[in-house]
Amino acid sequence: MNHSISAKDMHDLPEDIRITVGGPQCTKKYNASVFNISAMSYGSLSKNAILALNKGAKIDNFYHNTGEGGISPYHLEPGGDLTWQIGTGYFGCRDNNGKFCKEQFKDNALIENVKMIEIKLSQGAKPGHGGILPAKKNTPEIAKIRGVKPYTDIISPPFHTTFHSPIQFMEFIEQLRMLSNGKPIGFKLCVGKKVEFLAICKAMISTKIYPDFIVVDGGEGGTGAAPLEYSNSVGMPSSDGLSFVADCLNGFDLKQYIKIINSGKILTGFHILRNIALGADITNSARAMMLALGCIQALECNKNICPTGITTQNPELMRGLDVNNKSIRVAKYHKETVHAVIDLLSATGHTSMNQISRYDINRRINQ
């Protein structure tokens, strides 16, 4: 990172960084933190892990993405802000055949804690592959929340059944915005075929329907529950995908309507500023938030035997995760990381995140 000989006093900068999400068609704009909890579902994570994450989000005023597993009581109990993610399984808004259900969607979308709604096209850990919840983790409670049969493997389709073209996708976004009474609606993807994202941009122009945000996930995103070949070899890396999406939106003159959110191995204040320089407005992290919870990267996420109680539905293992203690750790991690962002920003001589550009970062790729 390039520092300036005219560095600013960090005490002259704001203590927190907030970014307003919501384009011209959004009537309930949301003032988001620059750093938030990325998508992790209840079912994949234990109830204690969800409670601790959401309570941490409430303490330090940032949002918690539900993951595609739907909104559980443990997302709502602490009162933290939520981004509700809707995946290809439509959990929390599906009928008995697994198709999208308007009535269920509206009931959940109007919950006060739900500040934004995110349609998941793909995720970095397994792009082009549906979500997976093993049968032994699919308890009766989780099955009820998701609207599925308990103790069965839940494999989400690798594609959406509600729309089949970029134009229909934009119309679906408009429908969700209307049903949610104007809340910010966006979508998440790990970039694959570039021409498909260009087609989505052209659909925005032709329909004049704009998502309020786009979440760009990196192909290096991880979870112990993803097929190894996908984690290692499928999807565009975060920096490539992010810069491509930012350049497309700027090139089509769409960036004025849309905020870009980035997720993918973000751990530090520098990582946040690096991704802001590439075109992001906001960042999300799953990995770092799990480390704040006490994850030791045992890579047993899909086996229901997580030793730290984070990715298990076993009550004995889950009991080891102290919600009050871990929520404070999550909140403190968030607070100190945002503080580091402001500190580094002052070193560049800038006073606003809008001033950060690609000129502020160097990357040496060989000797």
C-alpha cells in the first residue's frame, strides 16, 4: 500500500465507515458497515454459532448474512441486522414442490431485522454446484425452517427455477423489491463465464431494473463442506472477479445505481482496503468471523463432529461454544478491523473511502 508524506491524523476521520445501499427504485435504503458477516446457514452452523454471530453484529452494528438455509429463530433472537439470502432451494420461501412461494417470501421479507435480500446465483466455494446439507445435520427443527423432510440429504439445484434468462432475472428482482415493500434487493455470484455477466448488465439497461447491490465472491472461497475439486479449481478468483464486475458496471454506466460487496478470504484492514481499491464498496467475511468464534480449521464441517461446536448439531459439542463470550469476540474483531481500515486510510493521505483507487495498491508478482 502506498502511504503519503501528507498522511492525515486518523482522529480527523470518522470513527466508523457506513455505506448507504439502495438505488433509485429502493424505498428502504440501508446504511451498512464496510465489514460484515458473510453467508453461513443455520444447519451448516450450530444454533450457538448463529446466536453468537448475530449478537456480535448487534453489539457493533453490522449485518449478518443468513446463508441460503433461511431465517431461524437464532438469527432473530439477538436482534442484529440481517441480509436474507435466497438460494436455489428457496428455503423460507418455497412451496411443497421446492418452487418459489410469494406468500412465504413476503412474510419473511417484512421482518424488521431483515434489512436486505440477496439472491444467490453461485458461491465461491462451489460455484456451479448446489448447496449441500448432510442428512445427519438435517434435524426436525432445521427441516421445518427450510420446508423439507428431516434426516434426508438436502441438495439444492445448481440453478434457479424461477427465471431462465437475464431479462426474467431482472423481473424477479423487481418482484422481490415490490413484495418486500422496497427493501434493497441484490444478487451474489462467483464470476464464471464473463459473457453471462455482460448479458445481465445488458438486461439491466433494457429493462431499466437495477439491483441495489451485487456480491462478488471469489473462487478461493472455502468451506469444509464443498467438493474439493470445486474449491480448488472452479470459479474466478476474488480480485479478478471483483475488478471485472466493477469495470463492467462503470463501462455500462450502471455503477451509480449499484453497490458492490466483496467476499473472499478477507481477514484484515488491508484486505478490506485492497478490495475497495479494486471496486468494492462493502466487504463480507465468513472465514475470519468463524476464527473469531473459535474455529480451529479442523475441516470436519460436514461430519457433524466439529470440536469447537461451530458446525455441528450435536448438543454435547455445541455446548462448548459460549454465546456471550464469543459474541463479544466477534464484535471486538469487527471493531478493531474497521479501526485498522481507518488507520490505514489516514496513512494514504485520503479522508474518504471514495478516494481509494487502484493506484494506492502495488502487487509484486515476481522478483
